[in-house]
Amino acid sequence: RLTMTMSILHRASGAALAVGTLMVVWMLLAAASGEAAFSQFVICVTSLPGQVLLFGWSLALFYHMCNGIRHLFWDTGRGYEIKTAFRSGCAVLIAAAILTTVVWCPLFFG
């Protein structure tokens, strides 16, 4: 079950990254458009919904990256055993949580 769920989450995180990239495009366009446009972007991103979206985007980024590394090992023919696949799945979830925490803790706690 874990492997199936993580496969679905990998696809979902890829879609979330694609949608989240629109926020990066918005930032670049706002920065190129002038101070007023960029100020509006900053107001939106620093709001609670903006922060939730950024947090979700960073979590999706780290999950997709870690699970992609796991898939690279699978591409070499390693890690298909049920016990190994379960452990590597747990490692991906833990690594994604740790990486997201490392990025967001300084933002919240200075």
C-alpha cells in the first residue's frame, strides 16, 4: 500500500510543482513590472493563504526530489524487495519532512 500511495503522491506532487511554478512566473513578471506590482505580489505571498501555498509547494518539491532519487535506484534494479521498498518509502517521507522543516524553521523562528 505504501508504494502505491507514494506513486500517486509522486504524480500529485509533480502536478503541484507545475502549478506552483506559476507563482514563480508571477513573481518574475511582478519584479519586471515595477515596484507597485512586486509589492502586490509580496502582500499576497506573505498572507496566510500565500504562506500555506508556499509551504505546500516546498513540501511537494522536497517529496518529489527525494522520491525521484528513490526511482533512480529502482532504475538500476535495486530496492524492489518489499521490505526495502517499504523502508525506502519511509525514508523518503522522513527526508521530505526534515528538508521542509530545515527550510521553514528559520522563517518562523528567525
